[in-house]
Amino acid sequence: MLKLIDSGARSHLPFSPAFIAGDLMFVSGQASVDRDTGAIIPGTFEEEMRRSIENLRAILKAGGLSLDHVVNVKAYLANEADGELYNRIYPEYFSDPRPSRSTIVGVLGTKLKFELDCVAYVGATRQQAQRV
């Protein structure tokens, strides 16, 4: 089964916010944008990171999930110097066991400081995972 998730967020860019395909939800890149207009909201790295994750949280919620369902994160940082702050803030949103993760640096240009996308598992939270 394939479901399009409409979280109510708007964007002028040509992509869908998220799809559920089988037991997985694939969420498009979330940045520091206004959910009503799609306009970029510039700020400090921390402000942009937190707003991006809150936008991600809203999309997950629209699909009946939470951050605890996220099993894979790809994060994009404009500046390598923000890596330490990124690693300090990240555990506030993603508790143990944490999702698998990739971090790509230096790819966002000048308009954004942070962006992330994810894959979430519809069937259970990470805390319900069986350790092997």
C-alpha cells in the first residue's frame, strides 16, 4: 500500500512531504521554513536545526508516527564548524536507541544552515526494537 502524507505544510518546490510505502515512511528534506508559506526562516544554526526537526515532527504526526519511529536520518550541514552543536542538540530529539545516521557537510549553499530527511518504521518504535 502507498499513502501520500499531507501534513498541511506548503512548499513552492516540486516534491511531496512524505509517503508511506508498506511499513516505511519516507520523509523529504525538512529545513527551517514556514509551514504555511514554505518561505525560508533564517536564523542561527540551532534555531534552524530545531525548526527543521519540528517540521519533521509535524509530518510524522500527520502520518500517525513520532520521532521514536525514525530509523534512519540523513542530515545536511552547511558548515562543518556546526558539527559539535549538531551532536549536542540531536540527542534531545532522538533518544536511545538512536536512528542510524549519515551527516553530509558543505552541500547546502548559502540559504540554509541545516536540513534533514528520514525513514521511519510504521510497525514499532526504536525502543521496541529487538537487539541482535
